[in-house]
Amino acid sequence: MQPSSLTVADVTYEQLAAMIDHSLLKPELTTDQVVAGCELADRYAVVSVCVRPCDVALAADLLVDSAVAVGTVVGFPHGDHTTATKVFEAEQAMADGAVELDMVLNIGWLRSGEFARVEEDIRAVVSVSGDNALVKVIFENAYLDDAQKVTACELAEAAGADFVKTSTGYAATGATLDDLRLMRASVSPAVKVKAAHGVRTLDGLLAVREAGAERAGATQTAAMLDDYRARTSS
């Protein structure tokens, strides 16, 4: 990822922490590791945790007195669940305490040009979320050309999504600055952009912020924010 012209002098700790969705999605995570991850997110005052669906109730309980929001994934990681399954996942997640839903669009339908089905799939999750949860739509840009990325942005916005997001973290490549700029230019100001997969350093976080991302999925939260504190302590 190319360096940013932004520096730590241009942003506050609070602004950077408010970008980070601390990711706890690896399948091998133990319950103790999920607990530790939620505690870390609270300690560093990030905006949210994104946990596996089975961990939502645990995270909501742990963070009940925290400002950290609890999020989870829907149709993850391939996007090929039926729409009814995605709706059920969203309903269950919200019942367990999730207030943010990162859903994977149907990648195969998008690549097949079945745009109405893609939009309907997204709209179904947005509709059931109502005012109870933000919906972020994951594209998996590694499998899409630029025209498909633009179309995905248009469909997600038409369906009422709150965010468009680059990646799941499970494809060969993730967020690029070019993709983030393209996505930012392809939605209105009402829709925000999330970078995922590859934001591992403070400089990377600054770069995606400059490219238009308002959120970033991260596992290296402590390292990035500790680096910010170290650079601004002198």
C-alpha cells in the first residue's frame, strides 16, 4: 500500500479509533481469545468489534457497558447463502445483540450480470435490519473488474446499504487504494466505504483514510494505535 500524505499530525487518536472495526473472525479463535479481543477493543476505544455469529451474544454481554458496537457477518465468507438464510442470520444476530451487519453480496450473481437478484438480496437484509443495525455490503473485489465494482456500489446504495466494503479477508487480495477511491466515487456521501484485508499498520490506516475509507477492518489494532501514541508522545 502506497504511503499517505496524511501524517499523525493530521488526525487525532479518537478519529483513528473511530475507524477501526476490530476483527475477530478467524475460525480457529478460542472463546478466551474472543474475550481478550473484546477487552482489547474496549481498552483501545475502537468503534466496533466484528465477531463470528456464534460469538455475538458473548460480545454483547462483555461490551454492554462499553461504547464499542458489536457487529457480525452475514453470508460469510462466500456470499452464496440463499437470501432467506441471510435474512435469518441477520435476525438472529440482532436478537443476540449485533448492531452492525457485514453481509457478503452474491458474487456469482454479480459476475453473471444478475443485478436485480443482487439488489434484492441486499435489500432483504437491509429491510430486516431496519433502524436496528447498520448494513455493510462486502464485494470481494479480488474477483471483480472495475465495472463490476461500480455496479456493486450502485446496487448496494439502491438497496439502502450504509457501507460498501472491499473484502472478506479470505480472497487472495484485499483493499487497494485504487479500489477505495473508485468505491468512494461510485456512491453518494450518504454511503460510507470500509477497507478490509491488508490494513495492518498505522501508515496503512492513514492511507485508506486519505483514499476515502471511513472504516477499516483490522486485527492489528493494538499495534496501529500504539504506534500512533508513540509517534505523538514526543
